[in-house]
Amino acid sequence: MYSKILSAVVLAVTLTACATSNDPRQGGFFGGLHGLMSGSYDDRIQKRQDELAYQKNVNQDLKEQSRVLEGQAQEKESELASAQQRLANMEGDLASLESDVNRLNARSDKQKAELTKLKERIKEQRKRVKRQQAALNELERAGGSSDPERYRVLEQERNRLADEYKKLLEYSQALSNAAN
């Protein structure tokens, strides 16, 4: 009977030794010996180290992309702030021009009509500047750099407003010279 129990134990140990795994937590004693001797544990460690190195490279690439995108976002924010400042300056220039025009005295009915026309153009220009400022503020709330096409359109409109302001200024100066 003792030999039957011994045979069963030897058979169980032998079958257990056949069950191997690359995972040291599951292989048991004999599986662990097999893993160490066959090099499968070393292969497993190397695969994990390779995966770690790959993940570190991916992480570094993502950090670099993040730095580049942050720099671009700051540049766009700076451009947006500059555009807002130029519009604020234009608003002040229009207020000054309007004040100058209001001081002009027309000598004839034609000059009165011209002054009225100029005042209306200045008023319309101020409305367009206000709309431009509102659009820039909306763009800033939306993230500024998220819509480069919208920013480009607003910049073109600002340039048109600046050109119109120059024309109004020249027209005002011509009326001022005629009134004097």
C-alpha cells in the first residue's frame, strides 16, 4: 500500500512538473526551474523592458507635441491680444476724429451736408469696429487658435476697417481745410 501511495505522489509530482508557464507566479517549483533554465523568464523580462522603452518614447513624443502645441497656442493668444489692442486703438482714433469733426463749422449748405455725411460714416465705422471687437472676444472665448480661418477673416475685416479709417481721416482733413 505504501508503494501505491508513493507511486501516486511520484505521478502527481511528475505531472505537475510538466505544467510550465512563462509566468513565475503560476509555474510552481518545477515550472519555475523550467522557466529559469529555458530562458523564458528572461524573454518575458526583455519583452516587458522593450514595452517600457516603447512607452517612454511615446510619452516623450507626446510631451514634445504638447510643448509645440502650447507654443502655438500662446502665439495665437498673443496675436489675438494684439488684434484686440489695434481695434481698441482704432476705437480711440475714431472717437478723436468724431470729436474733431464735431468742432468743424460748416460755411455752406454743401459743407453741412458733407459734415453730416462724414458723421454718419464715422458712426457706421464705430459700429463695425464694435462688431469686430465682439467677434474677437467670441473667438477668444472659443479658444482663439481653434479656428484659424475665422481669425484670418476677422483680420481681413480689421484691415478693411483700418483702410476705411484712413479714408475718413483724409476726408475729415479735407473738410477741415475747406471750412477754414
